[in-house]
Amino acid sequence: MKNAYWFIAAGVALLIAFYAPSPYMAFSIYAFLLLVTLSHISSVAWLSGLDCERTVTPDTLQQGEEVAVEVTITNRRGWPIPWIYFEDVTPPGFKRHGDTTRLTILMPGRSVKLKYRLTCPRRGYHRIGPLVMESGDLFGLQKRFRTGKRQDYVSVLPTVAYIDTFNIAARRPQGPVRVSNKIYEDPTRISGVREYQPGDPLNRIHWKVSARTGDLFCKLNEPSSVQGGTLVLDLHKLSYGDDEKAESRMELAITTTASIAYLLQMSGEQLGMITNGRDAAEIARYEVASKQTLSRDDAAASVVGEGTSDRLSPLSVPTRRSPVQALQIVENLARIVPTDGLGIIDLLMSEFRRLPRDAALLPVVPRVTDKLALALAGLKLSGFAVSVFYINDARGYPEAAGRLAPHQIHVFHIEQEWSLHEISPARIGH
């Protein structure tokens, strides 16, 4: 657009020179048009032959740790670039160590590198890049900007408050949890024997008693206790409101979920998670279209962020016993973002048939409505053990506890991160 103005102005001046007539003026305009044309061609050509590669190490880290970034820019064209300025876009609020910018001369086939480190202060799935490049002609008439094609992301894990209040000598530190429908049996806990009945499997026959009496007897096992739990994280935006504490309450809910996951993991129990939050990796854009502009503001505005997601299906980590189960949950929590779609009650109703009843149901919620209390009561009647973790609402906590008390559902009030250290693990699931 800027070049078009130059050519229009030159065309008008050239008409005046013809009608004057003024051959010297026309010659000057010819020279000016040639200069503008060369400036335009050189500025476009110098930026069109650049390749950019970025390495980020590590791509998953804890809050407060550093990530090393190295950007390599290579001139693939057969002509030199007299001057070029690079700037790598970094997440706001991240402390930088090293240079994210550089001004250099780039010869054909040669490369330059940007090396720097970022300190990651907060949980999330953070974008690094793209690279913004600036160059221009030798005469200083025109500058041109271009964005790179590559964007990278780092996952910053949530805070984990290690809950060490349980008795480490206990076989099940968080304590056994009774279930209302005793449909599971623990084969390691024999409560007695009974006479053999047709159809009984061979592995239930008590061979010692049968040999001693001469008749077949089968083992009677005690009902199995609930072990572990399925965490249910509510990240619906409306549940947290729109005040200044909404974001901090969300982060506390995520920290609570991660901490309980590690508690169950260290206890050797099964665990899983379902949430109505969305995975930021689903909307991340790693490859974007490169754009050339004549303005730095236009180049900044053309930097492509994340897309949008209309997914309503829950994000879940299946409940099982695995040495990496808690890590998988925490890595998912690093990328989780709030949702405006599926509510907590819809989440429970859509998933409860697939949840194991030998694991406690552990909702992490910012509020408890009458409908949610009834839904949790129904789940408890269907065989689930339920404990609720209520997130930082001193005014709403008595009301939430009052709604759940008639259904004998215990509520843990998590006011701050330190509240997690005061949890009594023996009450989880009761």
C-alpha cells in the first residue's frame, strides 16, 4: 500500500513534468521510481529466503524452573542480506536470561542463532514464538516485517502440596472405605467356608478343609474395601464467577486435584480423573502461515495465537493402578483451561456408568448447589463412596456442608494451599 502511494505521487509528478515541459524533472522522477522499485524488490527478496528452526528443552517443567530456547535462522538464498533484525516472541511475564533479539548481516548459506532461557512462573500451556523478522533496503526508504511459521509450547505443571499427615506405617494410609453394595470381594481376606455348590469355580475351593473333611468346601471372602478414587474437577467458568478471585480459585482447585492424585499414588492405590475443562493442546497451533507486512504493529497483530474449541466431551484419565498415573493426571492439569460448555452435573451423569464403584468419587468443586447435592447423593446410593473438596469460599462452605450433611457426604474446605496439609486422609471416601 505504501509503494502504491509512492507510484501514484510519482505518476502525478511525471504528468506535470510532461506538461511543463521539464525534462530534468522527468529524469529525476525516473530515477526515483527506479529507486523505489529496487527498494521494494530487495526488501521482499531478503525476507523470503529465510528458514527458522526452534528447539525448546525441556518442554515439560515445574513452576519456577527454566527452559532453554535456541532459534536458528538460515539464509537459503544466493544473495546476502545487508541487515536483518530478529525478535522471538515470548510469553508475557516470563523472565528472560539472554538475548531474544539480534541485529546482524546474513550471508548466503550462513546461519545465526538466538539462545536464551525463560523462567516459567505459572502453570499453563505457554506459547513461544513465532519469530518476527525485520529488514529493509540499502537506501532506508522501506522496512518490511515477516513472521515465522513455527510456534512451540511448554507445559508448566501445577503446584503439588504433598500431604504427609497419614501414618506411613499403615498398609493403606488413607484407610479402608466401606461401600454400600458389597459386590466386590477380596480373595486375600477369608472370612469362612461353606459347602460346595454346583457352578462354583475351582479357585474358590478350600482344598485343605475339603481334604480334612472329605467333602468339598468353598472359601468365603470378606467384601473388598474401596481403594483409591476418581477425581472429578469442575472448571466451568460460571461456577467460579467473574470476580478477581476466580482465577486464583481455579488454580487452587487444580492444585488440590494434583495433590490428592499424588496422595493416592504414594499410597499405592488406583486413581483417575474426569473434568469438564478443555485441553489447551487441542487448540494450540504449531504451524502457522508466514506473513509479510510494512509495519511492526501489523506484524505483531498478525501473530497467530490459539484457536477455539467447541468440544463438550469430558477430558478423562481412566481409573487404574499404575506407577505413572499421577504424573499423567498432573500433565493433563498443566494444559487444562476453563470451559463454558459442560456443567459439573452433566459431567457426572455422562460418566458415572463408566466409573468403577470400588474407587471413591472425589469431586473438586467451587460451589455446591441443591441439584449437585442431590446428584452426589444419588451417586452414593448407587454404590459410590463420595468425598467433596470445596474450594475457598468461607461464606458458601457452611451452606455446602449443610446440603451434603443429610446424605452423610463429608466436605473438605480447601481455603488455601496450606489447607491440603491438614487433610485427614482417613476421612477421604467416607
